[in-house]
Amino acid sequence: DSPNPGAIHPTHWWSSSPTARASTVRSRLPDQEVESRATAGFNYYEGAVSVGGSVKGVGYMELTGYTPQTNPFINPFAAFGGR
């Protein structure tokens, strides 16, 4: 979850493939959101993850597209109240 209003980031999920049974991917820290609205026009979530289940390990995730865009140069509809 995000400290910013309107942003909900999935910080854990499960994955499976034909060669590996289900594994769970979880964020290792509770707040890894990057404030970049002033430069990029949106915030994003990135950071360390842990993987558990049939596959174990650590990794990195970057999530974009979960917050409303407010920069009219990136989202031309933001100037008119749209998303």
C-alpha cells in the first residue's frame, strides 16, 4: 500500500509455471514508493522482494501504473480532470 492517496501497489503475489510449482513474491520493506511526480509525472514502487515456495530467493521489482498521473505533459487529460 502507499502513503499517497489513490495509490495501491500489489506488494505480494504468487506465481507458477509448468516447471516450478507455486511461489510467493513479497516486498521485503513496507514502503518502497519513489516520489517522482515533479520529474516523471507519477510515483512508482520499486525495491527488494523475497521469493518463497518451490522456488526460493531474493529479487527486485518495479511497479508503475498504479497511481493516477497528474503531469499534463505525460497525461494530456489531467489538465481537464481526466486520467
